Amino acid sequence: MEIKQRKLNAYTEAHSSPPDSVLLELERETNFKALSPQMISGPIQGQLLYFLSSMLQPKSILEVGTFTGYATICLARGLAKGGSMHTIEVNEELESIIRKYIAKAGLTEQIQLHMGDARKIIPSIDGDFDLILIDAAKKDNAAYFDILIDRLRPGGLMIADNVLWDGKVTQVEKDKKTKMIDDFNKKIQADDRVENLILPIRDGILVIRKL
Ligand SMILES: C[S@@+](CC[C@H](N)C(=O)[O-])C[C@H]1O[C@@H](n2cnc3c(N)ncnc32)[C@H](O)[C@@H]1O
């Protein structure tokens, strides 16, 4: 990462509401124990997700790709009173840390954790959603969008992470993975059922609003 970008990130974090002790401890434990800890949402993205969720006050949230549960906690904190959240994670090694921090955040009642492959689990979850975060394998983004768009309520948001892929989506010659991400962004851009906005925060956050 460039020095200028690193400084901007530090400044941005220093001038945004800080994470509470639960999120700080979760980030520390993730860095210490999990493989690829950089996958965590972290303070800025987490705060953005919390803001979007709080503004929407969803009754029902779905997250695909829990990792250690950082975004899960941020999103669930915006739930409407009596609302609930489903989150799906395939890596069983992460289950204990996810459950530990959901409990520390006092969200055990609101959040249902499903361990397994999201492509198999999604059809077994009943109901529609007001807010969906797609944050698993990037190759599956288009498939998750297709499965879930009919289950997103009008006015609801679907959010996808890493859509700028370290800026590589702007390159003329794209490798296979970059092309897949670019194709996903183009697919959403062409879909007249939704409005969409890419926020150039971190690795690019695509916010899709269902009309
Ligand atoms: C980028 S991380 C998610 C970050 C997390 N949302 C956060 O905010 O910290 C992606 C996660 O998706 C999980 N994943 C990948 N494919 C999956 C699948 N088919 N079903 C469920 N989880 C999956 C990975 O194991 C990994 O933990």
C-alpha cells in the first residue's frame, strides 16, 4: 500500500467514531488466530455497514461469508426492534470465535449462525430480507445476486465487497479473477431492477438498492 494511502487510512480512522471494546478485541483475536486476517471488515467498513443498517432499520438481514463476525455484529446492531439476522460461514474452524463475539456483543438472540456452504444453506432459510451482505468467494457474487434479488424487499440493500479488486478492474488487460469481478459490476450496472453505487472505500463496496 502507498504511504499516502496508509496515512489517509490512519487519518480516516482517527476521525471516525471508534469501534467499541468488543470489536477491538475481535479484530485483535482475528489478527492473532485467523488465517488471512485482512479479510476482516475492520473499523471503517464496519462503521459504514452499521450506519447503513441503522438508517434502514432492517427487520431481516442475511450475510454470506461471516469470517470472524465483525460485519455481522456491525450490521446486527442496526436491526429494527424484534429483527433478526442470518449469517453463513463455511469454515468450521471459525465457529467458536464467531459465537464467542456474538455473545460478547449481546446479540445471541438476534443472530442465527449457519455453518456450511451458503449455496446449499440459502434455500433452507425462509423469508425475505431488507439487507444482504455478499462477502464470500467473489466468483459466486453473480450467482448469489441472481438467487437473492427476488428475496430482497423493494427499497432494500444488497452490498458486495471487493468490487474494485485493488484497482485492477480499471486495467485493460484483466486476469481471470479481475474479469469476473468486472463482469459482475457490469451485470449490476445493466440491471434495471436496481440502483447501484460503488463506494471507493477499502477494496470497493458496491451498494445495490432494489427498486
Ligand atoms: C472476506 S471474508 C468475510 C468477511 C466478513 N464478512 C467480515 O466482515 O469480517 C469471506 C468469508 O466467506 C467464507 N466463504 C467462502 N465461500 C463460502 C461459501 N460458499 N459459503 C459460506 N461461506 C463462504 C470464507 O470462509 C470467509 O470466511
